[in-house]
Amino acid sequence: MSSVLLVSSNGAGMGHLTRLLAYSRRMPREVRRHVLSLSQAVPVVEQEGIPWEYLPSQGASGLLPATWRALFAERVTELLHRLDPDVLVFDGTHPYRGLDVALAAHPRTRAVWSRRGMWKAGRNVDQLEKAAWFDAVIEPGDLAGQADRGATAAVPADDVTRVPPVTLVDQDDLSTRTHSRRVLGLPAEGPLALVSLGAGNINDTNDEIGAAVAALQSRQIDVCVTAPAIAERAYAGAGVHLVRHFPLSEHFAAFDYAVTAAGYNSFHETLRLGVPSIFVPNTHTSLDDQVGRAREAARRGWALSTDSLAGGQAQCLVDELVARGNELSAQARRDDPGNGAAEAARTILAVASSSPSRREARP
């Protein structure tokens, strides 16, 4: 029976943690799993029936970077000795110094780097050298991959296992419209839109949310705004429904439309699960190329896209979404290559049972 330690970075959203859970769900039940996360949203793992532990990120801890790296190395080393997992899977774009130290102290454990692409051009290039710490690198694909100009796009195919885009939920996992609205406490009848422009931890999104809400309500479309588990504050506009549910995507049948950011998870969930969408990329991200992702979706005829809903843009886009949304979402589903989570899970378990590690020593 294999054992897997899933380690997620913190990030500005829940993408890293959610992706690890997507892999976990596709592993056989007898596989022992354990989560260590730097995300304050980690308690959601409990509903998956997986033991979890929280380690504050450097920013959340208030420690100096060098002090935090030493703490991180100590904590991961202790966890590896205590659990003795066959494989550690780190999901993030920046493997932390200290992870290499912990892995060197417990050489029996293999290591996999789960690393999504669509990095902003010229950013984070130095991190690619850290692939030497791992026995394998898995890259979840991106529907917008043709527009990827980031450093990972140039990595040779022999150096990485690329799988189709990964989401936690598949179409077959969706609850019915009636059940979803009841579970979320939403109106049973009438058109309903989901507005999800991020947790608001990178930049204030209230003005964009307000513009979306006003435009939707002018079309007599009820509005539901997400209040993510890691959000520092929730939208406080009048006349909207707030939802705190994980994973919300299993209830996407409740929604007729979406106005959403273009982070990896929200982008692929809305397109894969058939919700007609307007993408409003967060331009303040340090690495994730949400602008490139959103514009590629518009170019391919999968969704609408705008860099901002201000200046009257929201109403025009909502009107177009109502007119063309079903056509757009149908095209997106036709072009979807399928969920790569199961393939990634098989790759992880294959690494877990592979020959002794050949990881390079710390550079």
C-alpha cells in the first residue's frame, strides 16, 4: 500500500491545495494520504477524509526568510521521518529552500513537483533549476496553452510529464440544479450568475464586483458572490447572495452565467463544467498570466474577456453573454481534452514505487 505526502504552497487562492486534492481523489482508497499546507484554507481537507497539518507561510508567520526556511526544513524533515511516505508531492511554482534539505535527510521518499504553466514571460526562470530536487515533474496542462510564453513552455518534453488540464470536479460529479441551489441556499427559480473575482488578497476587487452585479441585476439576473475560505474580507453589496462552500464547482449546475477571474482553477472549472463566462483576469498577480489565459479563451470562442468591467464595459459584456453564452460554453466543452487528474495520480503512484531516488544534491 503506497503512502503519499501532499504539500501545497500558500498562494493567493486555493489552486495549489485544490489541485493536490484532485490527484488524491483519483488514487485508490487504500493509498494512505496526508496533507501539509501553507494555505489557511487547509481545514477543507478534513471533508475529504484526509489527515492534514498547517504550517504558516513566511509572510503569515512574521519570521525572517532565513529563519522560516530553517523552520520549514525542520517541519518537513520531522514529517517525513514520522510518516515515512513513499512519495512527496509539492504543488507550487516556487519550491522553498529547505525542502531539498528535508528530502536529502530522508532519501527513501521519492519526490514529485506538480507545476502549472502559464507563467508571465521572463518571470521565475531560476526556479526551473529546482527540478533537480525531484524525481519527476508533472505539469497540468492549460486550455490556453497555445498562448503560454512562460519559462515552463520551453522545458523539453523528456524532462516533464505533461497531462491535460486538471480540475477537482468532472461533469459527472455535478449535483443537479435543484439540489445545488437548495444546498447553497439560493433561489430555486430564475436566472442566476456567479461572480467570483478572487479572494481579494492581492488587490481590492470590490469595484469590479460592483460593476458586474449592477449589470447582471439590470437584466433581472440574480447574483451570487463567492466568499472564499481564505478571503480577508467579503463583498458587502446589497441584493446579492454570498456563498462559502468547498468545492463550489460541484454545484455549478446552479448557475446560468459566471463573471470570474482567470486563475487556473476558476478558468478550467467554468469552461469544463459548461458555465457561460466572462473572464476578468487579475493583472496584479506576480506570476500567473491570467491576461494571456483570458484573451486566449476569447480568441478561441470559449468565453468573453475584458481587462476591466469599469467604464460601461460590464453592461455590454453581460448583454453579449446572455445572447451568446450557450454557444461559447458549448465550443469550450468540444475543445476540452479531458481531465488530467487521473493520469497525474497514476504518475505519482508510479514514482512512489520506482527504483531508489536519483535526485541531484542541492545546487
